Amino acid sequence: MLRLFASHHGEPTFARGGIHPDEHKELSADHAIEPFVPRSVTVPVSQSLGAPSVPVVKKGDRVVRGQLIASDEAGGVPVHAPVSGIVKSVDRGIHPVLVLDMAITIEAREQEDEPTFQEQPGWETLPREELLERIRVAGVVGLGGATFPTYRKLMLPDDAEVDTLIINGSECEPYLTCDYRLMLEQAEAVVLGAWLIAKIIGVPRCLIGIEDNKADAGAAMTAAIERLALDRSDHPVAMEVVVTQTKYPQGSEKQLIQALTGRLVPQRGLPMQVGIVVQNVATAFACLEAVRNRKPVIERVVTVSGRGIHEPKNLRVPVGTMIQPIIEACGGFDDEVVKVLAGGPMMGRALADLNAPVTKGTSGLLFLTRAETNLDRYQPCIGCGECLDVCPLGLEPNKVSQYVEVGRALETEEFGPLECFECGCCSYSCPSNRPLVQFMQVAKAAYRHEAAKQRTHA
């Protein structure tokens, strides 16, 4: 069922704040997903929020695609060989988020015993504990960028009262189209993954939120729901697509929950407190592959875009693929490129070195020209209130920035830095070009440091 909620704007959306940045999705939206396998990969052991994984291979070892190469014994998630080949090194290397991290470099070599990850008979009827274990062993994390271990998110407390699963197909970040292409090309697999998650958490309802600039993806998902008839399965799930207004940050958990259900997640609260679990479409796809095919997360779809790259594409690449060979696969980039981002332009991170690898959380690589980004120096706050109007949480980024500038970061809690999820609406809208998100990050770091200091002296 394809459903559009009525509102005075047409489609549903969240109530407070938000912006409408230029989308730029046309650069890559028509490019079907292409496979790309490099000659070598460098796989960081830190692939999720939390502790890093522990390498279990050494230089000279021969590994097979899908083989465990770093274990979760220290609290991280398992990491697997994205390609078959020879381990060339286990050493510190560049990480797109952490700057440096222990990484395992594998020289790709096809082998006779390449696994094919065939469908496992009886996967639909496995008990909940086995379903969760397969997701854990496969190293599935939030592939929308959050990278929280998925099995932990699905292990709900005994007292949790959850009635709805939301699958996030909003992909509200400009430029990015990897989830859009996945919904178009693998609609049935995404829907089956959503059903699987609904079965694990024991809910009878699933809403799939998709912005109205991706109506064809919504139609593809609706058709898949009708073909699969999951309301007549051993765990019936009433599943429907809800088309929402195109508005950033529609894909944020709290904003999407409000748009689709009208429920409000409390400050510093979790979706389960209002009866909801949220997962990204790529994560649903990965959960299905983990359970049905016993396939670990060894590859992901990455949007390569921006007006500086010669051939924008959506590539399915092994985790650990270095950025430089991806650039070559996309025809190189212009001399006019002034910024390279991992992720989207609103919440992505600038890369200082193109010798960084793709991780499980890398949804995009953007090559932006001067015309696409603002490199001007920032100016003093003029008190216009634009950041207050667009903040979806009603925070006060202007106040936080002013206090941080004069060294009073620990006096900003009342203005909301600890609630900020760094969507970037404030920075985007600021006429003085102030890096308001970065000021929020400084305030958060100050509070974390103070809390650590107090624990040390307790």
C-alpha cells in the first residue's frame, strides 16, 4: 500500500525547523549500481560505534572473501575479508573519521574456494536468538552512517513496549542516491529485510518513509510489498510506504518518527520509548543477507558525486576500498575541486587525504567545486535568529557559539549542545557563515572531558 498522509503541505513532515537545500541528486540518480573490485583493500578494525575489533590474521596469511579477519572479543563488531587474497600488512593506517586506526591490507587474488553465499534453507523460521546471532556474526551496523551495532539495537529490553518498525528510505542528504538505487533495484530484498527485523522485534506494523522526490522508489517498494504478501506469512506484518515531504533532515530518527506517526521522542530519549524502532533501508538489506545467505557486511553501495568528479556513479565496493582507485573508476576529478567529503554535504566529514578507505558507514564520496561550497571566513553573530528558526530541535546554536568563543563552553548546557545531532541546518542557514555545528561539537567535547575528569577523581 502506498500512502500519502494529508497535511496542509500535502505530504507529512516534522513540525519544527528544517531546510530545503539544493538537492543535486540528478547527478547520480539515473546511474544504476555498478560493482567495482580494486586490486587491494585496507580494512580498518574500527567499523562501528564502540570498541575496535581485534585482528585475528597476520602478514602473509591467505584469506577468503567473507572470512573473519578481526573479532569482536573487545566489544566491537566482527570484520571480514571483503576480497580473497594475501594479507600484506596489519598496521596503523588512515581512517576517514578517526584519522588513524589499525587496518588490515589485503592484496586481492581470486581463489578456487570463493564462497557464493547461497540462500540457506529454512531461514524464515529460525528462532529470534538465531536471527540475532547471524546479524551479530555478520558484523551488521547502521549503514545510514550511524554505524551502531544492529544486533544490539534489536535486542530490546524486556520491558520495552514497541509496536512499530520504521524503515528509513528518506535519504534526505543532498547528492546521495545510494539508498534510492537500492530501493529501485533491490526492492524485494529491502522489504524482506524489513519483515525480518519486524519479526525479530515482534511488531505487527512497518512503515517505510520515503521522500516525495523519490516517488518511483516508493512505487517499487509498494509493488514489492504486494508481491511478497508478508501479511500472510508466519509473522504477519502490515507494511506500507509513506511518502513524506522532501525536507531536510527528514531522515533523522526523531523527525521521521514524528512525520510518520505523530509521536514525539523525548529529549535525550530513544525511539523505543515511544514504541518505535528505526532502521535504514541498506541496513535492512544487510540483515537479510546476513540471515538468509550468511553473508557478512563486506561491501556497500557508495554514491560518488559532485560537480568535480567526471563520471558520477553509484558503486558497490568492498569495504576497505581506497578512495584513489574509486576516483580513477569515475574518470578522475577536476582541478576546480576544493573539498572532498565522506558522506553527504550536511553531515559528512571533509577528507584531508585521498589515501583513506571506504568503511561500512561511508554512504558517499563527494567532490565539490568552489561553486558548491562556501570557504569564506566566518563573521561575528549578527543576532538574526536564522539558526533558531531552522533547528529541528529548537536549540540555540547562536548562544553556544558565542559562549564557546569566549572560553565558556561548560556554561552552554541550557542552550542544547548535548541534544544536538549535528544535522547542519544552522550552519547552512547562517548569513555570517559561522561553523555552528563545530561550536556544538566543541561544547559537547568539553562536557565529555569534564565528565571523564570527575569520574577519575571520584
